[in-house]
Amino acid sequence: MSAKPKVLITQKVPETVQNYLNEHCDCTYWDKEGTMPRAELLEKITDVEGVFLSGGAVDTDLLDRAPNLRVVSSSSVGYNHFDLEAMKARGVLGTHTPYVLDGTVADLVLALMLSAGRRIAELDAFVKAGKWQKGAVKGTELFGMDIHHATVGIIGMGRIGEAIAKRAVHGFDMNLLYYSRSRKQDVEDKYGARYCSLNELLVESDYVVIITPLTPETEHMIGKEQFSLMKPTAFFINASRGATVDEQALIEALNNGTIRGAGLDVFDVEPTPIDNPLLKMPNVVTLPHIGSATDKTRYDMAMLAAKNLVGALTGGEAYVVQELQGIGNI
Ligand code: NAP
């Protein structure tokens, strides 16, 4: 029997995932909180064939230190941390965890829409600060905007985009517009979605949601010009990656009243610095990149990432990212 492949696991994983990995691989684990620091990763990666991680650059610096590396398994669906060209050049497969997190991320997007539109976070703080006094609230000052029957425009109609569409249409009777790289007839049939140009979507939507991957094509896809097309009453929701949006342009659009508010799970720099002006804006809901962060979904992602690692190392099944399919033995 051949020796088990040596692998490095750079974050804590549930016990059943560990048991599975131990069955198939010779594992070295990071068992402290958080993720293995970069310096230690660079040191420990020198003789492994596989690595399990969920972020941090997989770049030439890392790859050059890992002559035996064959598989990088990311416990995430997004893989903008992969240097795809460098991995391709070295024949290193990269895998990710699609499908298992769609509903969880879509739930969070609806939560951001509701929280921004109905001012949940802002008014929770208002009540807790003791500002809800008799006679203190007059007129329309605490009013928000409806979700139901409003128009949502989804940019990036992929797996998560469709899960958002389903909730928006079946749950909230929303009108649905979308813009994506390719047209999705099945989504149009199922949810009455209308495909349109990015500009049309921005002009017509009450809620603009971006959920594309971060790629050279989508980097800063939304900037000053795009915000200027949006309604002054509209909300902007980002659960993709911070860099799909020009954050300075977003700050300006919010400061100038070009748009009404925003719901953000992702930022240019993460963790976002405490002096980011977005953190001072009551009309902006800010979250610490928790799109897939539920117990069940993070467990499912870790198990799928473990199976991808084993599958890709042994010529079995694995979710190899599209750009690297066909470069190895699967
Ligand atoms: P997916 O199924 O690949 O969907 C992405 C969609 O974006 C696809 O429909 C794709 O078009 C479209 N797209 C790609 N490039 C585009 C472009 N230049 N212009 C317009 N549309 C473009 O991916 P997914 O599983 O839904 O995940 C999407 C992204 O969400 C991930 O890559 C990740 O960055 C982000 N995410 C964030 C969190 C979080 O915690 N906030 C959690 C999970 C995922 P085609 O259909 O033509 O390929």
C-alpha cells in the first residue's frame, strides 16, 4: 500500500472532518484559534502534497516553496486568493466549495436588504440608546423602504444569485432584474426575471445586489459612474468581495445622497479599519464577512473541502475551480 499523502490543514476543523482526513492523509493540523500565520504556513508547506485553507494568497511566493504541492483545497466558494496562472504553470489543482452555502449566503443578503431598507440596525441602536421617548419621534423620520413589491437588481446570476432571486420573488413578491455574464433562461422562467444591461438595472432597481466572483473583469465594476445611475432612494448591497466595488466612490455616493443606504458584508480591506467612514454612517449596515457563517454551513464547507482535498489527491471526485479543470489527473 502506498503511503498516505502529506497534507497541511491551516485552520481548526470539526472532529468528524479530522477523522475523515486522517483516514486518507498524513495530516499536520493548526489547532489554535484563527488560521495558521503566513510565516508558519510558508515554513510548513515545503514538503506537503496538499493544503487545506480558506483564504490568504496562494501566490508564487507560496507555490515556489512547495515543490511537492499538487492540491490547494479552499473551504470557500470564492477563490480570488488563487493565482490561477501560477497554479496552472505548476500543475497545482485548486478546489472550492460550491452549492453547500448558497441558501445561507442568500439568507444573509435578504437580511442586509431588510436591515438597510427598514433601518433595523440603526433603529435597534436608537431604542437601546434611550432615544425612543414620548413625543420625540415625529412625522416620517423613522420610516424606511418596503422590500415587498420593490424591484431588486441582481448582478451575477449564479448559484447564490439564484437563491437570492428565489427568496426575493417567492418570499417578498419582488420584481426581479438581473445582469450577468450569460443569460439564464431557467431563472427567467422560474422567477419571472428580466435580463437587462448593467446600466438599466442600476437605473430601475430599488435594491442593487452584487454577488459576482472577484476577477479582473469584476474588479471595481461598480464605481462613481454606476452609483450616479442609481435612484437616490435605492440601497446598494455587497456580499461578493470588497474589491468589486470602488469603496471610495461608495462613500462619496452615500455622503452626497446619490443613494440612500447600503448593506455590506465585505470590504476593500478586511478587517476594515476602524476609521473607515462607512462605519460612521447610520444608513449603512456593516457585517464582518459572515455570508456563510452558520454552524451547519461551515461544517458542510469544511467536510466538502476535505473531500475535495482527498478526491483531487487520489484521482477521485473534487470541485476543481473552472479555470484549473483538466490540468491534473481529474
Ligand atoms: P457562481 O455560481 O459562479 O456565480 C457567479 C455569477 O457571476 C455567474 O452567473 C457568472 O456568470 C457571473 N459573472 C462572472 N463574471 C461576471 C462579469 N464579469 N459580469 C457579470 N457577471 C459575471 O458563484 P456563486 O457560488 O454564486 O458565488 C459568487 C461569489 O459570491 C463568490 O465568488 C464569492 O466571491 C461571493 N461569496 C461571498 C460570500 C460571503 O461570505 N459574503 C460567501 C460566498 C460567496 P456565468 O454564469 O456566465 O459564469
